[in-house]
Amino acid sequence: MKLQVLGCHGGELPSCRTTCFLVDGVLALDAGALTSTLTLEQLCKVDDILVGHSHFDHVKDLPLMADLIIGRRDKPVTIHASRECARALRENMFNNALWPDFTRIPTRKDPVLRIKPFRAGSTFQVGPYTVQSVPVHHPVESCGFVITRGRTSLAMSGDTGPTDKLWKVLNQTPTLKAFLVETSFPNALQQLADVSGHLTPRTLQTELAKLQRSEDFTTLIYHLKPAFVQQLKKELAELPVEVLELGDTFEF
């Protein structure tokens, strides 16, 4: 599996882009930085998008992408979203008020986008990838994912505070090669992190202790809030993790 980091922050500034990863050039994980990083040709190759939850920084490029690729693909791009997230996208984004309903444009039979709901906690197939969704802790329904192709698995936490089920799933995934885990706020803002359903380096350390497996895999940190990037990097330097940077590419 090839992983490209298109966006790895919890907000946007000229040096920061919101959450978005690209697997093998065809599967996007969240949609916070698709149109700001990919060429039109590359956008047209994206067949599926896994959306962890409905918050704006994870879905903001979906409408802009639809507008760009219309008439340029033979089949719709499929957005895989939990039932609650799918409902939010239909009611609040593709509602012909905030943005045209590209799930019915140019026609209902041949739209630009298709929203395919899944039940949080279910396992489903996306092309050659087996995707296990795992409910995590956030103010809205939010899911982490374990994505497997052959003998390689990649996991992503989604936006979450302290949680348990995700770590149980990781402990049962011997093919895991990399785990993308959010850490949003520095330790001094622990109360804010707790209220908003995010991790700090302190709570991340506690979460990492839930791992009970000895196989080697890489822990990659994303979703740093732009105002606190430098402080977060200092606090994370004590942990066995790697902080992602824009443009990073990995082969697993």
C-alpha cells in the first residue's frame, strides 16, 4: 500500500491543510485537502472516499471535487460514510441550498457522487480493500478504520478522545503496518480536548499503553491544531511516534 499525506492538521493556514490521505492513488481517507493538492487528472482517479465523520474539516472538499470532475469519469465517486454522517451530508451539504445535489447531477442514474452509508462497527469491501469501521469517541458519530489489502493493514483513528474498542481491534490485527492517530491539543488544553473529543500527548500516552501486541508497526500522528503545532511537537518528542508532515509518502 502506498500512503500519501495530503493534509495532516486539525485546521487550515498557508502551512497547514486539513485531514486527507490518499491510498494507492484511488482511495481517499477523509476529504480535507483533495482539491488543494491533487491535479485534475489525479482527482479523476479517486474512486472511493472514506469519511470518518461529518465535521467540516474532514468533508470540505467533497463539493468542490464534485464540481471539478463532472463529465470526466465513467462512474460516480463513492463516498463511504456512517449512517449519521451520510444523513448530515445529504441534509446539510448536498441539499441544493448550500451546494447542488451532485448525488443527482447530471441524473439520478448517473450522478457525480454516490453516498453509500455503512453501519458504524461494520466491515465492508471497497474495491480491493477490506474496511473495518470502529466507533470512537467524539461529539458526533465518528469512526476509525482498519484498511486491509492482502497481508498489509493500515489503521486510522478518526477524530477521537480516549476510547477502547479501537485498541482492541488493533491488538487483533497482526497485519498492521501503520496506525494514523490524531493528537489535537497540547497538554495545557486537556479540558478543551476532553470536551471536544480529542487527544493530547498526555492522553495519547495513556492510549498507547492499551496496545498488547509485539509486532512492529509505525505510529503516525496527525490532526495537530495549527496554532499549537510547535508545542505539540515538543510534547510528542517524548513518545515513540512520528509526527506527519505535508507531502510525506510511505510504502507498506
